[in-house]
Amino acid sequence: MTGALVAIALVASATLSHEASWLVALAAVIVLGVPHGALDGAVAAPLLRPRYGRAWFGVFAVPYLGLSALVLLVWQVAPLTTLAGFLAISVLHFGEEDAGPGRPFEILVRGGAPIALPALLRPEQTAEVFSVVARVSMPLLPEWWTVAAWLWLALTVAWLLGHPRRREVLIEILILAAAFRLLPPLTAFALYFVGLHAPRHMRALIRDPVRAPGIDTMGRAVVAALPVFTLTLLLGAALWPLYAAGSSYKAGTLLSLTLQSLSALTVPHVLLDRLAGRRAAEHL
């Protein structure tokens, strides 16, 4: 029920002004999407506590935040290169969450959908969004993104033709295609992020007795995410003056801060997922 209300609110927000629709989409991403990454503390605890005892959180947090800070720094130095890296790691992360490891073509098909579809269906608006994120002039999408999107489409068609039983994948891609065609790119991405990606990650942790043994219900997952989620919000608030300097466009500032921070958190998030996945495989 809650998910349906969120989806309705996001779809309705597309009728609002440009700035208002961005703010609604970003609020959904922050409040409903970011907490799934805040469960990384619950994933790190069984990996580190047996060896480091009470010091485990510091052993986890210092390199995690240090790597995140490095990514934020790289955004300032080489924004377009960082954008390309962010999109590539997002494809890998989204795809592995949806398809599972060991399925490289399905990972590319499913993980590439929320990255390629906006480039194919709303290229000008997508360029506008990421011009603000990267803080560079981008009247058109970079050619490498457009080429990669068309390659994704060709791979997807070939993969679907070779896997006729993957009807659920086709249905999901068609739904995402409709969202990215009918809604602004940021709104459609928010729908994907909070409606598919984040819940899948949390449900996967709930079902996995090894990666996060203390997380066995959605309620416990939400409670466990609160401390790190709160810390994330405080760090974002601390960074706000740096991103807002010289700009009166609050929606643009929030967009840049949010997506750059997401990319910064995604890098250690993916690495931790890999370590936890290996530990889970060892217990099979």
C-alpha cells in the first residue's frame, strides 16, 4: 500500500514545476532509497566484529568514508570521467542485485536498463540532469553514453530472443521504458530506485542468514539502517554549504549533492557486497 502511494506521488509530481518535480524525486531517493545502503553497517559487523571486537565500527567506517570522500574529490577534478565510472558501476551493481552473480549478460541487460533507457528515450532531459550533477556544460549527452545505450539495446534484444522464458525481465524492461518515456528522467529513476532496487536489496539481506544475520524482518532492517542513515544525512548537511556556494538554485544544489554522494557511497557499498558475498559462499 505504501509503495503504491509513493509511486502515485512520484507520477503526480511530474505535473509540477521543473524544480518541484526534482525536489519530490530527490526526497524519495533520500528518504526511501538511501536507507538500503545504510544497512552496510549490519553487513560489515559479522565480517569485522569477530576479529576486531568493539573496534569493528571504526575499522569499517574510516575506510568506507575515506573512499567516499575520495570519490567526491574526483567529481570536482574530473567530472565527466567520474560520471562514466559512476554509470558503469551502477550497471554492475543494479544488474547483480536483479540477476545475481555469475550471469554476465543478464547483469548487463537488467543493470543497464535504468542507465540506457533515459539516454534513448529522453536524451535532452537526461543531459540536463547530469549537466547539473557534474556541474559542466552538457547540451547533449556524451557520445560514449549514447553509443553504449544503443549497444545495450542490441544486447538486450539478442538476449531476450535467446531466452524466451525470461518474460518477467521483458515485462520489467517494458515498464521501465514506459516510465522513462512518459516521465522526467529523474522521476522515472526515483521510481526504479525506491520501487525496485532498494526493496530488492533489503529483501535479499532479510533472506540471507549469513550476510546480515540480525536482519530477518523489514522492521529490523529499517531500525538497523537508522544510525548510519542519520549519519549520512548529517554528512550531507555538512557538505551543503560547499555545494550551495555561488548558487541560488536549491533543487540543482540538492541534485548535485545527492547524486554525487550516491556515487561516492556506491563504491564502498559494492566492495562490501563483494566481500559479504564471498563470505556467504564460503558458508554454503
